[in-house]
Amino acid sequence: MSAIPILGVWLAGLALNLWLARFDTRATRTAVALIFGATIILLWEMTVRIYQVPTVILPAPSLIAESVVANRSILWADFVQTILKGALSGWVIGAAAAVATAIAIDRSPFLQRGLLPIGNFVSALPIVGIAPILVMWFGFDWQSKAAVVVVMVFFPILVNMVAGLKATEPMQRDLMSSWAAPYWPALWKLRLPAAMPFLFNGLKITTTLALIGAIVAEFFGSPTRGMGFRISTAVGRLDLPLVWAEIVVAALAGTLFYGIVALIEKKVTFWHPSQRG
Amino acid sequence: MDASPLPRNAAIAPAAPVIEARGVSLTFQTADGPVHALKDVDLSIGRGEFVSFIGPSGCGKTTFLRSIAALETPTGGTLSVNGMEPDAARRARAYGYVFQAPGLYPWRTIAGNISLPLEIMGFSRAERAERIARVLDLVELSGFGAKFPWQLSGGMQQRASIARALAFDADILLMDEPFGALDEIVRDRLNEALLELWRKTGKTIGFVTHSIPEAVYLSTRIVVMSPRPGRITRVIESTLPAERPLDIRDTPEFIALAHEVREGLREGHAHD
Amino acid sequence: MIEAWRRAGRGNLVPILTVLLIIIGIWYLGAIRMNAQWERDQAARAGIELSLPELVSRTLSQDRPVLPAPHQVAEGLWQGVAGQAVTSRRSLVWHGWVTLSATLAGFAIGTAAGIVLAIGIVHSRAMDQSVMPWAVASQTVPILAIAPMVIVVLASIGVTGLLPKAIIAAWLSFFPVLVGMVKGLRTPDGMQLDQMRSWSAGGGRTFWHLRLPSSLPYLFASLKVAIAAALVGTIVGELPAGATAGLGARLLSGSYYGQTVQIWSALFAAAILAATLVAIVGLLERATLKRMGLAR
């Protein structure tokens, strides 16, 4: 019997979305996605309450929200430690190193042919595994997390950047040659702008990797703050609402990070067909 | 770099040829054995001439143009441009090159695209602005300088790429099927505009095409080429006057020239 | 064409080997540099003077080096693979199998779910508009980072062993497959779909003869991403304290006891496993696309 309200909400959400989906405008499409999300959260809340699911297994969304509010100073400190110090600094260093390496090996097809297959290979490996090693080398604080992130983001960005530097058409290179353009102006004025869509592709993929690296590295040792540290200790204390609060922060941080990079991409590569829309 | 509007005119007598080829050959080594893209090509082009290269694909017309531009290196014979080796001429910025596609950079405006070679060649900001305005006017694109290439039609983009090739005032203009990708109507208008531009500037133009009417309409001389190996089979002097309205293409003189070109093409084919 | 490819492949071997040699060289130098401090301290304590060759040879044969030398890792790997009975707790084959079985189970579940949902999304606009924005947004969320928590929570309600890890692996392989498959099923353009309509082919036929075949290149591309993600997910799922089996557990116990050679061996075992899995999917891809005449 108790399942009836749950079924009711589900059917109501479904019916609403089926009806809205027929209009297919920008506004209804956003509405459909939002309604879907809201329905899930509502169903979650109702299920937890009606069946009295233990908090240890699945806390209700309202409980998680309460925990976010109550622990906001802790969450902020963890955000600064893990996202800003660990993930962001590592991502910037890794990206800069990858771009510099791509430009450095640009004039050597030999090195490119050697490094690219290795880069592609390494990109598919479980690199998070080096976290314990780097924690041993660089200590418990954010430096070791940044180091993990550097290694994780380096190869995907390198591979994309090298592909981007190759992305100019032969005709455009011939044009440069017909103007007798020296190497650096040709790189600066033709090949770097042409590589931007590829570079941003790499930068976008690696935003998530950076967060993962920074959080997972904390499982191998951290000061008494940080999202990974908080998750593992809160799990130990069975404080699941706090764990979920950290997950919410991680999800928001991930989306925000990606969104900011995508926004910069839109500004930089406004000319690319995929951005003109 | 003086800013006086126009360089030397065609009226000046062609003392030494601008482009001179003696026994030029070019062989590509491929997996299926050597390919003779050019074999024993002799040609000299005087100042202010408009020379078209016509022939079926594989006849080496583009390869020859690219060799003049030092984008390819001949494997035999001698080739000189302005009395220099082609590569030295390239580094001296002796020519402007127009490709089949406009090849404009999408992240630069039309004015920015025309400015690009000027930036690379080290022109001052004021000089660049002045030259951009002048060539935009020449190709009738004034007022479009601030647009991005992808906001313009194909014909306008190609005109912008011609403007870009004109901006640094090289004496030679090399054009590789510049209008090949455009429709007939746009093509007619651009042909007319190109003739007008050639008369105004007096540049030496090398023009690759596979359209017989285009070659006859534009050129002072038509070079017919044929493939395997790529070579010149006939050189036809145009008898048309310098002033050429579009309807000159209906005159018997024009039709006779077109016929001669077609004959030349067929002749080249008979060798197979 | 094939000949040209083959020559290109042969042409890459020398550069790859060169770069590998450079990396190994840097590795050896790094090992000597990073391990030298400890040897110098030891020597100073014992009151002896080390010559350079002695110092070098000692740095490359420590028990718990800061950075093990390549040959030590190779030896550790060899010991772990061939030096033990495969049922032994110290055998990398055994730990590798624990990881692999969870990875494959999760990969199968995630792929199946992804394909089914993708088919639903392509055929229902309501589903498309409801699920896709969240599926795309979820790619930006560091789901992997909460994997250990999932394990602990599931363990607290009595679910242990292969299943929790497989759930994480499934979750991670689900999204790439879903997104890739939706993209693939949508590749047929209006003209191709209209042609199907002109032959009055129904939804089922259009699916089997047009949508599904055109989606396969996309499916395989995302399967390669998915299987690598599934493996990473499983390994991270093996990290919580208490886990005793699997390559992730080897990493963790190595880091607890400072057994650096063990960490590096487990790491390389994981790398080899990942490379093998991706290569197998790649082979399947090539065979399938070749049969369909889509191979490049």
C-alpha cells in the first residue's frame, strides 16, 4: 500500500515529461531535464521516509541538505584544500607542462612518433595507482595531490596538443611557406590558434581527472582536512549525511570546473564550427 | 616599401623573362614506382603576361605552378623567378599565391586575414591599415573588413584571399584553380574582376584552370599540357584584344581559340 | 595502402624504443639520485667512505628504495607472476584475477545497460530530454572518487566480494557507452532515414539495417574508454582499508608497509592488464569493422 504515493509521483512526473517533450523548445527541454531530476530526488526522499531506510545505507536528500548547511565551514576548508590547492594547481602545472612539451617536440617528428604512442598508451592506464608513491615522495599535504594530478592530466593534454599542432591543412602551411614565414610566426599565428579546439578538448576531459586524482590521493594520507580525508573518516564514523554532503560539493565543483573551462573555450574558439551554433 | 599605388606596368618592354623554365622535370617516388609529374618543360613568361595552364588532371599544371612558387623542388632542369632560384624568390616574397580554396583563418576577420602576411613581413601598423583598405577596395570588399570569413559567401571569401595575395604587392600572382569551387555565375563575375585587376596592376599572372572558356577569356597565352609524363603540348597566343567584355565569348575569334585549345588537349590525349 | 601502413608501423618502432630507452635512462638516474641519501647516511653512521661505483650499485639494490630501479620492478613483477603458485596470496596472477573478474562483470553490466538505455533514448524524445542532460553532466562529476565509500556502505549491509566492485566498474563503464552509443545511433542522416522510409521500412528494420551498423564504430570507441574506466574503478574500489585481494589492495598494503617494489609491481601489473584489455577490444573492433567493410 505504501508504494502507491511513490508510484503516483513517478507516474505524474513521467506523464508531465511525456507531454512536455512533444513541444521540443529550448524552455521545455530544460524543464523536462529539471523535472526528471526533481522527480528522482522526490522519489528518493519518499522512499527513504516511507520504508524507513537506515541513514547508514542511504540518507534522505533533506538530511544531506541539512548536513551541507551545518558543515559549511568544514566543506569550504575541504574544498580549498582539495580542489583549489590540490586539483587546480596540479591541473595548471600539468597542462602547462604538456603544452610546453608538445611545442618542444613539435620540430622533431622522431620524438613525436616515439612519444605519441606511449602517451596514448599511458592515457589508458590506471594512473591513480601512482598516488601512494607520490604521497610517499611529496608528503601528506596538497603538494603530493597536485603531483598526482600533474601526472594524470599530462598525457591526455599532450596527446591532444600534439594532434592540434598537426591540425593545419597542407594548404595553410603552403600559404605560410609562400610568404616565407619563419617558424615562430607561423607557430604563433597559424598553428597555435588552430590547435586551440584540440587543446580545450584535452583540458575539458582532464578537469574530472584532476578532481579524481586529488580526492583519491587523499585516501593514501592527508592532513586532517580535504574531501578525500573527510569522506574516508566520515564513512568510518558512519556519518553518511556528511559523506553525501562532500559528494554534492565534489559534483558541484566538477560541473563548475568543467563549465568554466567550456566558457573560456567558447571565448577563445568562437570561430570554430562547433561553437558558432 | 613605397605606398605609390601601382607597380610597373605591362607597357614596359619585357626585357628579361620573369619566369624562365629550361628542361624542368619533377619525378615523385611512390610505392608504385616513379611518377613523372613534369618532363622537360621549357617556358618563359614575360613581365605583365597572363598565362593560363590547362590540361587534364595529372598533367602537372599545378605541380609546375608549385615549382615556380618553390613549394615543390624540380628534380631536373633549371627554373628561375625574377632571375633567382625559386626558393630565393620565395624568401624575397616575389609572388602571391591563391589556392583553390580561400584558406582564410576563421579566427581572424577579413582585414585580419589580409593583415597576416603583412605582419609576418614586418610592415608597420599604419602601412598595414593603408594596404588593407586599398586591396579591399580593389576586390570590391570595402566595408567587409570587420566580418569573419564564415560570415561571407564562397565568392566573397575567394575575393578576400586574392586581396590577401595582392596586399604585399608582389609582381607575380600565382593562382591555382582559384575559381574551381565556385558556381558558373559567380565565376563569370570574378573572371571579369580579375581581368580588370590585372589591367590596373600590370602583374604577371600564372593561372591554372581546367575550364577552356576561362583560359581563353583571361589569358594572353594559353599553355596546354598533357599527362604521363606531364609536359607542354602546345602554347597558344591569344588574338583577343586587351579589352574583353564578357560577351566576347560569343565572337568567332573566341570560339576559334577555344577550338584550338580543345584540339591541343585532344592531341595530348592521342599520345596515350 | 596496407603496405604503406605497415611501413609506417615499422617506422614508429625505432622512435618508440628510443623514447623508452630515454625514459628508462632517466628512471635509473632518478633511482640513483633519490636512493643515494639513505646510503650516504648509512655509510656515515657506519663510518665508512663509499666510492662512486659502490654507491651506485647499492642504490640500485635496496630493499625498500624510495624509487626502485627498473630491473627491481621487473624482478618483482616476474616473482609475482611466475615465482608463486597462482593460488598464493603473494601471486600477482591471483590478485590480477580478482581484479579482472570484477572488472569484466562490471563492464558487461555497464555496457548492456548503456546500450539498452541508448536505444530507449534514441526512440523516445521524453527519455532523451530527461536523461541525456544528466548523463552528460555526470561525466564532469568525479564519481570514481567516491568508489571506496560505496564499498564500505555496501559492506555494512552485508554485500561484499565481487559484486560491490562490479557495481562501481559498471557505473563507470555505463556513461561512456551510453553517450557514445546515442551519438552512434544518431549518425544516420536525414537522407539515409528518408531512404529507409521510401522503402517503407519499419522502426525495427531501420534499427537493424541502418542505425545499429552505423553505431558500431562509435560503440567500439567508447568500449575502449569503458573497459579502461572499469578497471580503474575496480582498483580504486579495492583501496578501502580491509580489502585484502586485488591489485588495488596490493597497492595499499605496499604503501602501508613501505614496500615500494610491491607497489611498482602491482602498478605495472595493472598497466599490463589495462593495455591487454584495451588491445582485446581493439582487436574485436578491427575484426568486426573489417567484416562490415568499415575498416580503414
